[in-house]
Amino acid sequence: MNTQTIDPRPLYTRATAQVAALIRTVRPQHLAGSTPCAEFDVRTLLSHLVGGTLRIATIGEGGDGLAVHPFVDGVPDEGWPAAYEEARVRVLAAWADDVRLDAPVRVPWGEAPGRAALSGYVMEKVTHTWDLSEALGRPLELDPELAEFALAVARRVLPDEQRDTDTPFDTAQPVPEKSDAYVRLAAWLGRKPVN
């Protein structure tokens, strides 16, 4: 799969719909629960899903996404689905214009064409979707095509299994041979299931 030439917007749209459905399954008793992303509990992960979406929306709008904190505050416990949906509507509108795909943008890992930046955010969104799914006990079936694309992006941008402390993902973990794409993606990005 050549992740550098395809239009990532349809995959990003599906990834946002998938995580929106998963967020709707979160209950207040889940919010303090642990996730495979060791530094995040469920509430912090939700804050990052909304904040990261607002960041890539700002980038798609031509603004300085790096000025947008990738976490949000002040969302009431029952307000996560609405907060994410509002961010989701904004990000999809921000990337609707084809011009955005080839325009250079600044992202945390440097300057890149919009297409590459959005592909990176597909990887992040799908990975955090797995994190949330694991934390919630896998309440929904996840789209394997999204994980295959995210894994292809992850292997292109993080080709080495060993990672240093400056890399936002841990060293790749071993994975059983017949694991699905989500488990392979999570392991490549240094994650382990919570249980």
C-alpha cells in the first residue's frame, strides 16, 4: 500500500466515525480507567482525541496547529461524545478542499504536504481508537482496513523497531504471528494490552 500517494481523507473520515461510535460507549465509571497508552487514563485519552482533532482541523484550515494544545479541558463527564462530534465536523470541513492535500503544513514532526500530515493523523487516530477500545473491553468491532493503512504509515515513518526517548512511541513489542492488524499496529507503536 503506497500511503504517500493516496487521498487519506476517506480513511480519516472513517476513522473519525469509528472513534465517535466508540466514544458514545464510554460511561462515567470508565473515565478513570487505565489505557494501553501508559500516561493516559480514559478521560485523558478522550481529552487528547478531541484536542488532537482540533489541532489537525486548525492545520487543515491553514492555521498554526502547533499553537493548539492537543488536549482539551472543561468537558463534563457526559459531554465527550458532543465535544468529539463538534471537533469531527470541523476537521472534515477543514480538509474538504483538494488543495489542502498538497499544501505544505507544519505538524509536530516537521513540515510535510497535507496528504502526509493527514495520513499521520490517521495513524494516530486509529492507534488511539485501539487504546480506547482496549480500555473499554472492546465494545465494538473495529475496521481492519483502517488498521492496515495506519500500520503501513507507522512502518514508513518509524521504520526502526528500537526507539529513543525523543520518539513519541515506545520500542516495538513482540506480537503473536496471527495477530490482527490492530494488535500489530499497537505492538509496532510499543503498546501492550491493558489486561
